[in-house]
Amino acid sequence: DVVMTQSPLSLSVTLGQPASISCRSSQSLVYSDGNTYLHWFQQRPGQSPRRLIYKVSNRDSGVPDRFSGSGSGTDFTLKISRVEAEDVGVYYCMQGTHWPLYTFGQGTKLEIK
Amino acid sequence: QVQLVQSGGGLVKPGGSLRLSCAASGFTFSDHYMSWIRQAPGKGLEWVSYISNSGSNIYYADSVKGRFTISRDNAKNSLFLQMNSLRAEDTAVYYCARGVGADLGYWGQGTLVTVSS
């Protein structure tokens, strides 16, 4: 199974400051079709998860441009350029390359300092 | 717009059964794989099961294999999860979601399953 390791597991950030979350996979996430199926999800308190970023760096519709994704192979990063109060929650990376068992990272809890 | 509306869930005794449902709208249901993903209290996300658009390809996590059955009714745009022989460790919020590894762009609202005597 592919293991997804996120760091840090918790993050306390001042409003307006940047935040960065790392996600590393135990195997390359490049699929045979050339795509890299690494996605990022946000889960606000009491809500369902919501996909923010798909295939490493593509923002979903309605996602503010302060969110960005980058990386390749086994190392990936989610960045928030200026944290806002509504960004509080838990962020998960997920690999959709290696089947049948797709896997999530442990989650990173973002709070406001 | 895409909607996934879940029903079912609740409190059940160990060894009991429950059936979860997920009603889809706003997209061509029969074109998409569908998934069930769960989240134990205070924990992260765990894939439970997924089913291909035709229903011919099914995956179960080892933790539920032999006890849970995923199914779908494309005529009624509905996804189901039959859960038997429930255990305390199955206590979680269960989410249905559209797609599998390349998708998961839409999730249901979640339904709480509590297994307790």
C-alpha cells in the first residue's frame, strides 16, 4: 500500500500570514497515463471534506487563488498565501494513482494563532 | 448542480445491520464510479468501498470485507452500502463520494453510524 505522510500534523498561523503543508508518498504518484493523481481536501469543522486541488496543482471551481498546489513524483506541497479565518480546518492529501487501495494522508489541522 | 444526499445510519448494537443510501442528482450517475469513505470520531479519512459505473468492479477495504456490500441502482441514481455484523470499530461518519482516485470532487453530507450496546 502507498503510505501518504503529511507534515506538520498541526499548524498555528497568524491571519494574513502564509501556510504550507507537505505531503510525501512512499511511491511515485505518476500514473501510466502521465498524470499525477495527488489531490488536496479541506474539511472545515462539522463539514464534509471538499476537494481544493486536483492532480497536484489544479484548483477546483470556487477555490480562492490563495490556495496553490505543487510538487512531483513523491513530494507535494499545499500553500496558502494569506491565511483567512475561513481556512480553519483539517487538510488531507490523497493519492489516486495506485489502486485498488487509494490512500489519504493523516491530515493537518490548521488553526489561527 | 451535483448533489449527493445520504440517508440511513443511526445507532445499532454490535452484530447488527444497517443500510446506507446515497441519492445522486445533477450528473449522469451511470457514467461514474462511486465510493464510500468513513471517518471515525476524531480520526482521519478511510476508504471503505467503491463500485464501478456498471457495478462489475468492486473494492472493499480489508477491515470491512465479507461484512459490507456496496451496490448501486443506475435507474434510480442511487448508491447503497449494506453493513452487516457491525462492530464498535465501525462507528464513524460515512460519506458517499463521486468517483475514485481521479475524482472525489463531490461528497455527500455524511451520516453517523454508531455501534454500541
